Amino acid sequence: MSRLNLEPLLTFADGSHLVVSTHCSKEGHFTCALYNAVVAADDGAIFRMVSNLVGAMTCLAAQENAYHHAIRLFPGADGIRKPPYLIWHGPQAAVG
């Protein structure tokens, strides 16, 4: 789970969340995927992939593609957060 890079876009009426995950390949190509996340009372979570998106050459372009795709998937949803979204690069190695 520590490799997941998730940023919330929307909370649905049932309490579940629409989240986006942004990744950069070693070649510098960016991709985003949309997930539905249900968080349990014990902080456990269930993720269901909603859409695995084709990437883009820039991070912002990939995130904009994800945003527009989310709008098409959930046309009645108000308040889907617009990019830019956070990209977490994981824990950093200790410097010393």
C-alpha cells in the first residue's frame, strides 16, 4: 500500500471517495488511474479501479485527462477537485 499515491477528488453521498493515483515511469511518461475507495471504521480500505487512463507526456496533462474522464464518468457529481494533484514519491532514504 505504501506505493499507492492517492489524492481525493470527491466524496460521494455514501461516504466512499473518488481518488486519483498519479505515477511517473522511468522514461518520464505520466499516467493516472481513478479508484473508488471505501474506508472502514478500523481505517482499512477497499479500492476498486474505476478507470485506468492512458498517460501523457507531462504530469499536469495526465491529471487533466483524469479530471475530464472523472467528469464524464460521474456527470451529476458536483465538486470534483481540479488538478494539480499531489504526487508522493515515497519515503526518502536517510541522508547522512
